[in-house]
Amino acid sequence: MKRKHIYLIIIGFFLLAILIVWFSIKPSNDRIWSLDQQILPYSTMGGELVNISNIRNFTYYNTSLYYPSYYNSTYNLSQLNSLWYIVEPFSEWQGSAHTFLSFGFDDDYLAVSVEIRKEIGEQFSAIKGLFKRYEIMYVLGDEKDLVKLRSNYRNDSVYIYPVNTTQENIHLIFIDVLNKVNKLYSSPEFYNTISNTCTTNIAEHANNIKPGRIPFNFAILAPGYSDKVAYDLGIINTTLPYEQIRKHYQINEQAIEFANDPNFSQRIRDFD
């Protein structure tokens, strides 16, 4: 047998071994999780009423010191009348950001953040995120937790855009999100930096309701640009030039001013 053929056989066995190891790695809900991501939410539905358990509402003293708290709540779909797209740009590299949603039930808001589910001591790495290193989770939380953590304690810029869509679509997206929440409660998935992120999941929920509403775009991989794509697609307000819209919907000043206001969610939406 020629040496070249021997090398090809060795390479073939090596690749086969890699594939065997790769497919043997399974996601799990049973690990030693970081305190802020130990508890998964879930929901039950009955007619117009949706019961959600384990809504996160931590009290923060700084980014690493907090008092854990969760609550359960029942939401009436007839009161679900707004959807908000939230962007938190990062400074690590141009285009990086976290994106999430918030659903408005009259004056009550439920935020939904798709995140890696960190084990104790883990830090996020985009490279590691390609190699089955993190599970993914949906954090359902009060905006006094999920928004204020980012604006007031991480001191990141936060933009909250009202989404232009019908109430029917908002209901369908909300139910689609809860279906994924319940699926992850029993069937964990791996995060993937390209295919299973905060922004790809938001796009998937939108496209599940209206196929093709959010076509593939580089901004899905670089979500710091995703609000510009949403603007170009007419998903958010387009009555002013984009830069003015972005400035209009930045909520940091309100979040700091009304940090302890019981009506925090309403106050940060005082855009006038």
C-alpha cells in the first residue's frame, strides 16, 4: 500500500474519531450552575390565561453581588398589547451586543432574554461557543432585573424599541417563545455562536409566525447592528432618521433617574 493511501486512512480514522466524540457530547440541565442561572422558567396555558413560574427578579448591589428572587405570575393574553426589541451593545468589538424582547401586558412587562447557561466560574467565549461548551436558556424576568442590570450596573447603553406589528402577531410570538421555554425545561440545547444565539432565536420566533419576515443578514451574527436592520425592515419606528430613532429610544437616563420607582418600566418608556 502506498504511503499516500496510509496517510489518507489515518486522516480518515482521525476525522471519524472526532465525529464520534462530537456526537457523543450531549446537553444537560444537570450541572453546577451559576447562581443567577440555576432555575429554569416554565409555563402552563389555559385559554386566555398563562401561568409562568420562576420569573427572575433579583436585587442587585453590583454586577457580582445580588439577592436572588423569583416569583410566579398569571398573564391574560387579552392584555398583551405591546412588544419591545431591546439592544445592549458591548464594547469588546464592533457589532457585538445582547438582544432580547419584552412583552407588555398593559402596564406590566415580562422580559425574555436568551443566554448561555453558565456553570460556576464560566465566562462567555465566542470561540468556545462554537464547540458545545455552553447550554442555552431563556431567562424570563422582571425589567427591574433584566433591564436595570444592564443600564444601571453594567453601565451599558440600552435601547428599547417598540415593535411595529399586530396584536395577533404579538400573541403568536409570545406563545411561540413559551413553547421554546417549555421545551428547554425538559430538553436542553447547546448554545452555538453562529446558529443558536439570542438574536437567531428572536429571528426564528418572528419567522415562525411570518416566514421570511427577518431574512438572513450579517447583523444576526453581529447583533450590534440588528436595530439598524430592524429599522430598514420597518420592524421598529421609521418616522425619523435612524440615528435620531436610536437616540430617542435609549433609556439610560430614565433608568438611572427612576431606578427605585415602582413604575420603573413605565418610567423608562417616557420617550418625550
